Amino acid sequence: MVCKDWSMPASRAYFKDVTINNYNTETLKALVDQGQYFKHCHWTEKVIIIQESSNSYYNRKPEVEFTKEEFLTLIKYFPNLKKIEIHTNRSESNYTKYLLDIDSDHYLTRLESIILRNDSFYADPFSLYYAVYYKFRGSLARISLEHERESVLTSKYGGVLNYLDQFKKLTYLTYYNNIDHYIPIREIQVACPRLASIELISSYSPPLSQVDNTIFDQSSNLKELSLSFPNISTSYIKNISKYLPESIKKLVITTTEIDLYDWIDQVGINTVLQIAERMSTLPEASLQCIPDKQYETKHENIGESNMTIFFKVLNAFKGDKKVPCTASFSDFRSVHNYMRFNGKNINIKYGLNYSDLYGDGGEEFSVPDRTNSIIGPEVITHLSFYICTIDPELTIKLLKYSLINCPHLQHVEFKGMNSPRHEFVLSSNIDYFRKGEETYDLATTSKENLKTIKLKNFIPSEEFIDLLTYHLPDLQIFTCGGGLGGLFDDNEVPQDRIVDLTRFKSLKTVYFDTQLVSIGSKLIKFEYVDGEEKFYKLKDKKDTSFGSISLEDIKIIQTSPVSTVVFKCERIERFALYNSREFNFFEIFRGIPQKKRSPEADDMKYMNI
């Protein structure tokens, strides 16, 4: 309110969305009859009511609820409201009933969307919700229907289509079909000619019989179509490919009870390639097979591997687009596979199985047969591995796969979900996760893009370092971290580890977590390229501070074997030793120890993955 010219736009922006929660409900209850406190509410377009009692044993505050009179009075202060969201533990049913008592001829006349959380312990919530939708049918643009066998939609309103016909401004429809009854897309379009988006989620697959060109109403202005079925037949997919309206800008097809390879065996690879090619012409598209993770595939790898088949479909889905490709490879849900295009980049999820991880010979990671798939992992610019298989060798195996097969990487990460929980991240900058993905020239190489590496829960082997120096000699930041709280065995046998950083000529910053060395007396040794050696002693767990020590003193006080980590390096600009468990921190600047200090916020981005 300092500047008069800013007053109106500031108020308009600040009050556009209003949240009513546990912290302000009591205040609002006290002020609800005093209209001067609500003078800016005419700017409000969205109200979110979040009133949930705490689940904490020590803080079980009861949910504060508006009375009917308070709720109706409050809502009337928002003449231009377009969206209401109600998320409560106890009050949602009451608030929904109160909405039925609003004079809809004078209040909430611009309401476009009502989002209500479904709490099954309320009596017949669907009838209540549908009644509220129906009350505001003259203005609602977005609704979500769930069609149950005993649903109000099969009785009171004479069926889904007659019910939908009453919503003259409806543009976004989500329809959950939980009964064995199929409603064609065309009939929904005819009932709601203004629909711009239809999302059909069904527990039953569409009929197997031949569909014709009446599958869609070609005269409509439908822009988004999302179809989720347990399975989809050959004829249905072919007709979508052939008769999809030109108005469609986004198409999502999902199977929920069959995986990609069984589906291809069932409908034929050419059918899937046909729909993938049609999707390649759209501004946005998604093709996904996400059955339950307990699903057991019947497909046998005879002839082509899964990865070859996947990239063959991806080639058709991609078309001639030259865009970044973000990929996630995971064995957590090996039957989940999808490919999505959001208008800017392609995102893929590839489910790994044993043959992918170990190949036919039990050694090499799978690669597609390029004579059949046309494209391969070289299209990937951002790659993530999420691995449940307990095998430390996969850490370096998948790094090697990434650097050899993906020449234009801008980011790569590996996360071991089980012991020993190895993790690494290679990226362009240390702030990757805070800044998000950056878009680069797709012609640039991994060597040009990747300047930072973070490791977690392991010290790199000589083979690991060799691989990095060969492919990424221009690394600038190298961090080696442990898990907060300590994940390492106190009884680990002492052993020396050598980390040779001499070949990284552009290296400027190194962080090393001393938890990676076994608990007990520890030594960090620096072997500088000019021949000088320096030792730093790490004391026991009661005193984890660091201190410089001479070789003569080591020989005098050392009575048992210790773990020594040897860094071979230049006098790097910034070398930090720290203990993430105790937050002790010791910094060496160009070979010179610095005054002890506590880690700062800037240090955290180096210390944590």
C-alpha cells in the first residue's frame, strides 16, 4: 500500500487465491459478520478450505468447523469465485450440504469448479456431490463423475448422458466407470458439445467389436482426450489412429492390466506403431502401460529384446522431433513402461528386468538392436537409474552405459534403493536440483555439459575414476558424501583407499565426508603433484575434529592399523573435509589449512545429494 498505483494490482494478486485452514478458521468465525474485513474478497477467484485434525499423538487438536450460518455468510463475500476446494477430515459432508442452501441465482454465479475429497465413511456421498454439481450446472465448467452400480447417475437423473446434458458450460469432464457399461465417446460429445477435454477411466475394457468412423463426433471442438482401460483391442486402437479428430491437441492412452510387451503380442506391433505415429503429430501425447507391480508378463524374448521393442515404439512416438529426452530406468516396477511428450520434451520410463541388467551372457547391460529400433539411448539427455537389485557392480556398470551410449547427456543419476545404497549424480552445476533442468543445445556433448559429480555412500574405485577421466576430464566439482546419521559399519576392517584426481585439470572444488572411512582413528593423506605430502588426523567418534599431523607423529602414536584415504591431486582451490553426522568442517585452500568454521548454507549443496 506504499504506492497508490500498486495498490489495486497488489490486492488483486494477493487475494486471488484464499486458503482457509486450521490457523485462521477461528479468527474468521469471530469476524464473519463484520463485512469490512472482507472488502478485498471480490478479487478472489479460488477458495481452498483445508481443515484437518492433527494425527500427532501429542497434538490432537479437534477440527474447527464453521456453522451453516457462518459458512453461508463467508461464501457470500466472494462474488467472483470460480473454484472451491474442500479438504477436511470431518466437515466436508456438512460443507457440501451447505452449498445446496446457497441462493445460486445471486451467489456463486461464476462458479466453474468444485473439488471435493471423497470420504467413504459418509453416507452415500456421491448422491450429495452430484446434487451440488447439478445445482450449479449453469456455470460449472469442470466436473468429475464416478459411475457405480448403485450410483445416482443410473436413477435420479435418468442416466449419465441425460445428467451431462444439463451442464451447458461443461468443458472438462473426468468420468470413472466402475460398472460393466460402456458409453461411447461420441455420445458424451453430443450430450456436452462444449467439451474441450474428456478423461475416461474405466474398470472395464471397451468392446472388442469393430468400431467405425462414428467413434468420435468430428464436428466437436474436443482438444484433449485421455483413455485409461485395463486392456485395449486392436480394432479400438486402429479406429482411434484413423478417426482421431483434427481438433485433438493432446491424447493419453493407458492400459492398467497388461504390460507393453504382452499388449504388443496381443494387438500386433504394427497396431502400436500406428497409434504411436499418430501421437507423434500431436502437440502433447502419452502412451503408457502401468499394470500392478505384481503383474507377471507372458511375453518371451524370442527374436527382439524388450529394449529393442521399446525403442522401436519410441522412434514412432518421437517422429522427427528434436527435443530433450528425459529417461528413467528402474527395476522397481519392471512392468511399467511409458513415453510422454509435453510439448517441450519427451519423458520415458523403462522397466528393467534381469536380462536388461545382465544380458544373455550375464555381464553386459542391454542395448537395443539399432537395425530394428532405428533409435537408441543416444536420444536421451537426462537419465536416471532407480535400482532395487543388490549388486554394487551395477553402480559403475550403469555409469559406463550412460557415458558410452548417451553422448549428449546433460544430467545422469543413479540411486541404489537397497544396501549398500550407492548414489551418484552427474550434472552441469551443483544447483541442479534447486534450479531444475536446463535446456542445452542438443548438439553439445556429455563432456561439454557435465561438470559436477556427487557420490554418496561409497569412495570411487580406480576403475570408476578411470571411466570419469576418460569421458569427462573437464570436471570442476567432485564431492564424496555419506548418509546423514551414518550408514557405515563401525567394525569395518581398516584399509587404504587411493583417489587419483590428478587427471582432472579443471577441478576447482572437492568435498569429502569422513564418514566414508571406518570409525576410529583415521588419516587423510594428500599427495600433491609437486611431491609434497600432508596428513590430517581424524579423531575418534567422541571428538571428530580434524587436525594436521606429521608422519613422525603418526609413527609414534599409531599402535594399530588405520584407514587412510590418499588423495593424489593438484593444490585444488577448495578442498573441504567434513563429517555430516557431527557437522564438523575443515577447509584447505590451495593446500593451506583454513581457520575452523561451521558449514554454511552454501556448503550444503555440495554435501548433500
